[in-house]
Amino acid sequence: MRRIEIVLGDITRERVDAIVNAANSSLLGGGGVDGAIHRAGGPAILEECRRLRATSHPNGVHTGEAVATRAGRLPARWVIHAVGPVWPGPGPEADERRKLLANAYRNSIDLAAELGATSVAMPAISAGIYGWPADDTAVVALDAATEAERAPALVRFVLFSARMHDEFHEAADRLGLDVA
């Protein structure tokens, strides 16, 4: 049985098997969640990301994909680096990019299960500097968590702002989900 939780907090402090990083395609750090994870996890995460760039991902990670590294100094075992899309504004391109956002969530959840994680903490991918509307990010994220064929027993959405926390709870209510 999969449990979905929505909490307000700092994802870098989560005591789970894996945390998801809202990464950029370069894997070399950035702002927001990405910067916080790299700072809290220490240089070991960046070193592993550089190894990925030197070997299996010389051009970075494509939008919608996810890769994993160990978590350095974080209390988690792994960091799953997921690349979400930039919000293009309303219109037909948004529909295509929404599929990429769903892939970022699904691929993260699937990779967590593949790693053997029984718990994963996820941020609101693409909802920060990438500008994705909070209400839509919440629906896409929760759909991915409920529809995933393989997933850790616990999928926890860790949201940094009260506004985003409220958006996720409102989306869960609209979707008829029982979340903690």
C-alpha cells in the first residue's frame, strides 16, 4: 500500500531513502531546491554529477528524465536529479511540456523504486524559477504518485512555502485522494 504525504518543510532535512532534486539539465548545481541540496549534501554530490557528465550523460540530462547519485552529507541515501520543463505560458506548447513534467515525476518515482527505496521525498518540480503554475504542478505530481506502477511505500511531497503546501492539499481534494 502506497502512502502519500504532503508536508511543509526543508527537503534537505528529510530522513527518507531518496530525495528528488529539481535539477537543471547540466547537473552542476543551480538555485532553489537544486542549490539547497548541493549545499547541504556537500561536494560529494557535485563530484558524482561531474562523473555522470564525464561518462553516461556528457550532454546532461534531458527534460523529463532522472538520474541518481549518492546523497553526500544529507540524511537520505540517494539524490534523484529530475529535470523539469520551463513553463512556456498557456497554449499548445504547454500541453507538450506538461507531458515532460509528468515524466520527470514518474521517472523519479520509478528510479526510487529501482534503487530499492521504501521512501522518497519530492519537491514541486518546475514550480520555482521555471515558473510552472503551482496548481498544475500539484495535479501532475499527485497523478504521477498515484498512477506509478512501481513506487516506494511512502511518497512525501516536501514543500517549502505555505502557498505551495496549500496548492498540493487543494489538488489532492480535487482528485479525491486520501493524503496525510
